[in-house]
Amino acid sequence: MKEGDDIKALAKGGRTNFFGFLLRLAARLPFLFIAGRVYGAEALGRFAYAIIIVEFVATLATLGLKRGLAEQLSATDRPHVHVVWDALLVGAIASAVAATILGMLPQIMFPNSGINGLEWLLPLTIFALAWSDISLAALAYRLDIGATVRARSVIEPWTISIAAFALSYYSLRDGLIIAYVISMGAAVVASIWPLMKSFGWPHGWRPRPASLFMLARRNVPLAAADAIEWGSRRLDIAILGLFFSPAIVGIYYVAQQVASLPQKLKTSFDPILGPVITRNLEAGNRAAVAQQVRQVGFWIIAAQAAIGLALGIPGEGVMGLVGPNFVAGTTALAFLLIAEVVAATAAVSESALIYVARHLNLWISMGMIGIQAALSFAFVLILRDEFGVPTIWQAAGPALALACALGIASIMKARLLSTLLGAPVSGWRWPLVWATAAAGVVGYLATRLPEWLELSLGIPAILAVFGLVVWRFGFTSEDRTLFRFREK
């Protein structure tokens, strides 16, 4: 594949996934509205803590195959369907071990509340999460991004929103948990079905125990990096659960869910960026890899900054949509949105580092999460004991710690990758500052309007002004391929 074709492939994948991001946004907000208004902050906080444990364990159970499968497929002479089923079997074995442990020790998921409902269902979702991730990674290797959009941006979020509303009439205690289980089941069906259509049935496949063991062993650094990257976005919830009530955790969870929407733009590039990088590394074309990292890095930074401003400046109104009690989480929302912007460089750099320096990347990630944990405890204790600020402000400490840790990781990972590739990889461009300033002025004016106008007119205006400035002063001809829907 030529270099220009790589950029076109990345742009096509980016367009598809940006559409998926909009669909996911449209579905996620109703869920937060239902969870906040119907179930309340305490039930939502209890649900949130359990989910971070389940999803963390599921991330481990994929054994790094979500991103590592592309490398396996590009370097094998076996039928691809056999490699995929090896990966699914490895994921199933790891999921069985993880689900058994959580099933025997449910207190890990619910440390601050009793267990007398349907909590035992949650460990079963580990199978669905792992198989869905592996299946979608295999489809992405064949540049089928539409399957990811359907499963992750349409079926999964809309299923949990509809189920949560319907089940609220059954149980305000277990409704969210059951809705989550249903949505994960729907997502794995939506992932396996296109996998079977694309790869077919694995005729002649026989499990290879030795190969499976080597596959799992080789992917340990990648699995650890995935778990750390994912855990860095959930560690704050875990720490909050140690200091604050489930209601405070619930408020913070809503802020986190809103702030994580820009992150989906980055993760949406992973399925298409991985195969493009692995192909160029196989060909020894490291300069092309650096260019692709720079290109995607700029797209993601620009998009996350625009969305961060659009959600952060009218933050009180955005949080207020979920419920009046959730407005208190606006400060945490602001820090979390900043964290997503500064994390973009680290996240895109890691997309290449996992193939060229997976162990060094792992050590940097481990150092980052260590810094995040230390700063989280320090900020909470300082805000509580030294300044005596209100509890909800104390709860913003882990969000500030996350922003600081991700900023350090971005600098270190970008420098490491640049050294290894022999070319710059940072997607930063100065027009981003000009666009931020212009959008900030528009956002400030929007906050002077009534709340319904602030949200309905202010958010589109912020996005439009930011986009116009970046388009005029920051985009090159290659960047504009992102918006060419008809390739010649």
C-alpha cells in the first residue's frame, strides 16, 4: 500500500468512526439522563464502581489481542480464520479464569454495599467484552470499521439506555446491572456475526496449546499496557470509592462519562491505525509510521480540544442535564476534559510503541499510573486537610492528578517514539492555540445566555468557530483528506 493510500485509509476509518462517535454521543446522553434522574447518584455510583472492576478484568482477559491481533495476522502464513479462533480461545480461557475469581469474590466489585441482588451476572460479561474486542480487532484488520460502529456506537449504548429505562420499573437496585449485562450480550452478537460473515467457519482448525501459550506470553507486555492505559481512566473512580460515598462517586462518574466522549475519537482510530503501522513496519518504512502518527495525532488533538471546549465551557449546563445534583461535578469535568486533550499524543504514540518498544512503553505506562495514584491521594488529602474545601471539590483531586500524569506520559512517549523512528511524531500545531482562543471567546459569550440557548446554540457555535480557524490556518492538503468522502 502506498503512503498516500495509508493516509486515505486512515481518513476513511476516521470518518466512519467520527460518525460512530456522534451516534455513541446521541445514545450515551440518554443513558446518563436515565441513570441520573431515575436511579439517582447513589445507585449510579455503586454501578460505576462494579463496572470498572469488571471491565478492567475483561481488558486483562483479552491478553493484548485487541491491538496485538493485527501484528499476529500480518506475520503469519496460517489461514487468518485459524489465527482469529486461536485468539478467541485464548480470550475464552482467560475470561473463564477471571469470571470464576470475581464470582467467588463479589466483594471486589461491591466493597461499600451489600450483595443480595443479581450482581452475580456481572462476571459473565467478561466473556462478551473479551470476544467482542477480539472479533472487532480482526474485522478492523480487514478495514471493516463499520462493524465497530454498529456494535459499539449503536447497538451497545442504545441497548443499555432502553433496557435501563424499562428495567427501572422492575428494580432501581438491579436495573442498571441487568441493563449492562443485556447490552454486552447484544454487543458480542453484533461483533461475532460480521466476523463469521467475513472470515467464515474455521474448517480444519485445531487448537495448538504450545502456540496459544506463546501467544499469551508474547502479549503480556501489550496486555499490561492495555490494562494500565484503561486503568488510568478508572483509577480515579477506584480511589474516590475509598474516600467518598457512592453518591459522590456517581456524580464523578457522570463527569467522567461526559469527558470520555472525546477519548472515543482516539480509540476509534486504533483499529485502522494498527494495521497501517504494522504493514509499514514490516516493510521497514519507519518514516511513514512517523508521518501517520503525526497526522492522526493532529486530527485527534484538534477534535478532542474542540469537543472539550464545547462540553467544558457550558459545563454546568451539560452536567445539569443529568440532574441538579450533578452540577457539583463541573470542576471534575473540566480537569477530565483537559486530561483527554493532553493524553492524545501519548495515546497515538503508543499505537506505534506497542510494536517497536513494547517493554519500554510498558515501563512508562507503569510510571504514569504510579504518578497518577500518588498525586490523587496527595491532592485529595491536601484539599481536605490543608484547605478544608467542600467534599465535591476534594473529589476533583483525582481528575487533576490524571491530567498531570497523562501530560508527563505524552512527553515521554512522544520523545521515545521520535528517537526510535528517527523523525518527529508530535501532532501539535500552533493554530490549535488560535482556535482555542477564538472558541473560548464564543463560549464565554454563550454562557451569558439562558441555559437552553447556551447549550443549543453555544455548543455548535464553539465547535464551528474552532473548526473554521483550524481548517483555515492549521490544515494541510493531507489533513483535508479526512473530509473527502469520495476518493478518486
